[in-house]
Amino acid sequence: MTELLRVENLQVGFGDRQVVKGVSFSLEAGRCLAIVGESGSGKSVTARTLVGLTGGTSQVTADTLEFDGRDLRGLGDRQWRDVRGRDIGFVLQDALVSLDQLRPIGREIDEALRLHDYGTRDERRRRVLHLLDEVGIPEPLLRVRQLPHELSGGQRQRALIASAIALDPKLVIADEPTTALDVTVQARILHLLERIRDEGSALILISHDLAVVARMADEVAVMRHGEIVERGDAREVLADPQHEYTQALLDAIPSTHSKGTRLSPGTPHVTTVPARPARPADAPVLAAEGLVKRFRGPDGRDRTVVDDVSFTLSAGETLGVVGESGSGKTTTARLALALTEADGGRVLLNGEPWSELPEKRRRGRRREISVIYQDPLSSFDPRWSVERILADALPSDARDPRKRVAELLDLVGLEDEHRARRPLQLSGGQRQRVAIARALAPEPSVIVCDEPVSALDVSIQAQVLDLLTDLQEQLGLSYLFISHDLGVIHHMSDRVLVLNEGKVVETGTADEVFFAPKQPYTRALLAALPTLEPRGERPAMPEPSPTPSSSDTVEVSA
Amino acid sequence: MSAAPITPVGPATTRVDVSGALRGVRPGLALAFAIVGFFVVSALLPALLAPYDPFDVNLRDALQAPTLAHPLGTDQSGRDVLSRVIYGARESLYIGLAATALSLTIALVLGVAAGLSGKFTDGVINRFIEVLFAFPVLLLALLFVTVFGAGTTTLIVAVGVGTAPGYARMIRGQVLAVKNSGYVEAAGALGHSYPRIVRRHILPNAMRPLVVLLTLGVGQAIVWASGLAFLGLGVAPPSPEWGAQLDAGRTYITQAWWLEVMPGLAIVWFALALTAIGRWIQQRLEGGQR
């Protein structure tokens, strides 16, 4: 195989801040290189350098930056445009943002072709339909005229990939192509990328998800603070990491660790983490009986989003609720919190009626149940400081609010200096800690965690999960833990509830559900989950079927 | 938790220190501040800046083109145009501020009421806003003049009512956005009462864009008021109000261009400067909201 891409001593800076510090790698056709790292590690900037999209204020230098025998250094805008698309395809993370909201996807792909003078109008049209078919978008004739928001997340990502591979580029760069997607959709996107690679294109995959990397990559480069700390054959790096940072990243993956193990390195926050005591099976703190919730759809018909969901949550227990987007997880959470009225069934909180009460009477008892959201930033008033946010959440009869705020900050591992900050001035992990502190402030018995770590990097995620586990031990909390991430759910839960299209598909202890799933849907979900076993060491991933989400079904066989 | 790597905090929006606030100021913006500053001083202490008494009639010097003694020329009664523009700033600024204050008050009441209330009331208020929208400001002004007679107060009311519906709509949108925000739901989940949430979250956050609206509105209101005064519907000559000056100079436009151009420029510069500043504040606020 010939070398397609060679990068030596790549340096990228913005102003006086050096973001990429001397990165070198090379790639051959038909191979996949994964660049792994956390946000801020410089992996995305490295990828963007290869397509000339680092932006006007950046300074890019390299000893070698050679693609297919061509020196990419010092290309002008026009030359970059020529390279981009034709020779190098670029797939961005967030398809909804990357696609023009007001343009049908067919036109979007057509534009990529037109920019590079591809054929006549009719030829382009045929090519667009062929591409949509090839990336597995069902009914291309219909989809070609649809706007991005009319497609499902998986279809949007496919459309984006279709426009990136429109001109059969020799190199495809995918920057976190599956981060926002459900596991089964992710599995299909990865399958598609694999096919593109097998057809002879080189692939650079930017990801923080080591399981995805293990499945896809031939080579891995682990980046941290703008440097490659470890690089080599994917199998070797993942099986026997040499650098401690790679090891830490591997340790942080929740799916490989059963409940009770710590994910983040360093001394535990709580002095000792005792072995999980056997839980008394007394009266549940939260019980749902036959919950039903309907919403009026855009077509005027009622859609049942939560359909006869029942569960119980005992003191000190974690009940994991898992399912894909649209499965009714979040609605279930809102019903449990009585933030939305149920159309049927009821919720009992600490053995007493809860959902049936009028809001006026619920208000006084709201301190018994609190909530942690996926996006902490939007759940804070942007004008308020951390101190005010926490003080506001204290019960009105709190004696010494200042002292209590200090206690809360300490409890979630924040420093006193964070007190005066606004949410915007905190990092993602710190924000989620503040959200946890706010949830703890009223001293609840139940906390509903709605995708609390989905927006976080894997090592920050590990810290937050460890924190939640510690707090549960310390304070005897019960969690209703909602996530689309099977690994996180397995790691956190005592018992698991699998939801699909509003119905409970399967329920049982975490190990029962994960190691001996009874229902085909659960099995399909688990099969779609990428694991750390590197490529080739396990049978090729079957296309997950039956496909769980009805909106993203047809897969065109390769 | 001491081992936690502190991920860099996005685009830093640290506390505003003055040097930092002024560092990014473009020269055009500095000019805008200078112009607004000049007119504000003119409005507060006109005697400090004006070389002559704006009402001092001196027929011998009538209709002189701009000279060193009279940089902006003199009018048909020999009054110094520069002094009149300076003295006129008070009247124009007063009308601009008062009309905007009135307009925003009406808009706040309507916008907040519509945003906070249920579907039905919201719909009713919205229809009312739309009816107001359908009335051209000029027509409203004519109506008011017919009923109350021409004058400063009429002008203020006409411009205030005429420009209110646009602001009302913006404020309603803002209230709705905040009402459906994550932090309002979070406050509800904490068990806070609705009035408390309205007081502590919805109103303060919905008010955030008001500073911008106010700045942009004053400039707009001044242009409106001058236009109405020019049509003889507002402040009447010999008041040095800018629109009134335009009206009075109209007759001499073939002999003395400066009677139209100089007050006209004052209106244009002032409105432009306020708009530039308003946009700047807007950008800063939105930047901070990221």
C-alpha cells in the first residue's frame, strides 16, 4: 500500500495559545487511523488542518504536510476548496448544525458535486440518488427533497456522509461522526464508514469513544494537550496501553466495569468506599403504576409516548432506564417528577400519593425529589452565581445558608472559589457538579438523573459517575437514572428498565438484563454496542435487526 | 476531586473591567460615543457649548452662510444655527427619551401579559398588538393632533404609542423563551411558586434586551418626532427643536441650504450614533449569553 498522507511536526496555534504541538502521523489507503482524546486535546483542530479549515486567526506550520504527493502547506482558499470534497471528504459531528436548515439534502449533496464540476444536471441527479441509496437512506426519491429537520438523526448523519463521499475522495475524515446518535444508529453509521474504507478510501476517525475506535481503527493515536502521547497498532494500544493517559481513558469506560468499581483515578472523594451493603427491600421511595402519557402529534393524532410503564425504586437503589431517543425515557422522568400530568396511572412518592395531587400541594413536598439534567448550563439562570443557584435551592427553613452552600460545594468536590462564578465560567464537569449540588440542596430521598453525563468527556464522565456513586453511599439516595448509554446504565444500576416506543420491554437486575437479555429488542440493543475487542477478534458486526426505531429502518446491503 | 483536570472554560466571559471593555472599541464606535456625548451635554448644559443665545434675533445678520463667527450660518431672523442646534438637542432628546419610555412601558405591559398568560389571553393581546401595528405612526399622530392639538406632549404620545407594538412583540417572544427555558423548569422542580419564578427568573431575563431596545428606540423616536414636527404636527417654531427648525427653514431652502442641512445632519448623526451604540451593546449582551 502506498502512503497517502504524511504529517510531520504539525503545529497549530491561535494567537499565543499553541493547540497542536508537533504532531506526526501517516496513513495508507484503505486504512483507518483513529485520533483519540478529550475535548481540548487538539484532535479536532488536527483534523481541520488537513482540510484547511482551521480559521483565519490560526498559524499552521509543519515540516511535512503531504497528501497524495501534493504539499498542502500554504494552499490558498481556492486551492483548499479544490482539495476539500474532491480529494478529502470531511464529516462533521453534528449533522443538524452542519446541514443548511433551509435546503433539501439533495441540493446539499448536489452542491458538493457542482462545485467540482461533476457532470451534467442529470448525471448529478443520478449520482445524488445513488449516493443516498449507498449510505442507506431509505426512499431516496422522497428524501432528496426533504429538509434536514424532516430526517432522523441517523439519516442526517448519513446525508452528511453522502455529501462527503460524493466525489469518491481518497481520504475521509470523520469528526465524532456518531457521538450524538443512539447505539443502533451508531452501529449502522460505523458499518457504512467501514464499507467506505473497505472500498479503498483512507479514513481518519476522530473520537473520544474508545469502543468505537476499537471497532474501526487499524491504528490509534492518543492525543492530549496537543501532543500525541501514544501511537500504534490499534489492537496493541488498546490491549496493552503504554502511556498512563491511555490507561486512564480505558479505565474511564463504564461498560467494562461493573457496579462498585471506580472509574476515575486518584484518591476517592469519600474516604473509603465500602462494599455495597445488601439493600433492605422495604417500601419503595418511588413507585409508578401504569403510567400513560399521550401527546398530540403534528398530524393531529394522539401519540402515546409512555404506555403502561410501572416501576418501583427502593431506598438507596439505582433504577436504570435505558432506551433510544424517542423511547419515552425523558417523559417518564418528567412524569416521575410530576412536571407533566399523566394521562393514566399514578406515581407514589415515599409511599404517598404524588402525581394525583394538585401542584399547590405537591410544591411543599418537591424537596423530596430532585432532578439533574443532561445540559446543566441551560438549567441555570445565566445571571446567577453558583452561590445564588445553590442558596435558591435550599429549603426555606435552612438555618445557615452560607455554611450549607459551602457544605454542598465540598460534597460535590468544588472549591470555594467557584462560589462566585457564573455557570458560563465553569467547565462542563464543574457545571454538572453544581447541578448535583443543587439537586442535593433540598435533601431529597430520590434524584432523577436525566442523561446526566451524556454531554461530558469520558474521563469527566467517570468522575461524575463516581461522585454520584459516592453520594449515594454517603446519603442513602435513590436514583432514577436515565441514559441512552448502555455502558453507563450497566455501571450505575442495580436494576434496569428497558424502554422502547413507550413500553417496558424488559426489566430485571442489571446483570440479568446485560448478560442474559430475554427480549430480542434488548439483545439487538446490546449487539449494537461497540466493545473494546479490537477488529478481527470477533465476528463481523451483524447489522442490528430487527431495527428498533421505525423512523430509521431500511439498510441497503453493500 | 482535587485530581480533576480543569477543562478550559470556553470563550472566557470574565467580569468586565473597563480597559477590557474599551479595548475592542472600533474608531466608528468611539465617534458614536463622542457624538452622543456632545448632544447629551448640549441637552443638559446648552449654555456651555452654544456661542450665542438661540433666540437672539438680529435681522442684520439674517441668512448668512457658514462663517467663522457663525460656523453653521444664521437663519432668517439672524439667529445662530449652531446655537439653535445645540439648544434643540434638549427638546429632541427629551421627546426621544419620553416617547421611548412610554413606548417600552406599553410594550412591557402588553408583552409580559401576553407572554405569561394562557393561550386565550395571549391571543387577544396579540390581535390587539396587530391592530396597533396596522396603524401607521403618521396616521396615529394626525389622530392625536386632531384630538389634543399640536405640541410636545402629543408628539410624545403619538410616537410612543406608534412604536409600541414592535417592542411588545419582541418582549413577548423573550418572555416565552425564558418561560420555556430549562432554568424555569428547574426552579419549578425545586418547588418554587410561580409568582416567585416570574419575579426572580422570567422578568429579569426577559428585560435583558431592554437596554438595547431603549438605545435603538431613542434614535428612532427622534427621527419620528422630527418628521412630525417638520410636517407641523409637533413642536412649532420658534422652538429650536430639530424638526421644527427644518420646518421653519423650508421656505428659504433655495437661498439658505444650511437651514435644512445642519439640523438635518444633527438628526442623522445622533440617530446613527445611538444605533451604533445600541448594536454594540446588543452584541456584547448576546456574546455574554453564549
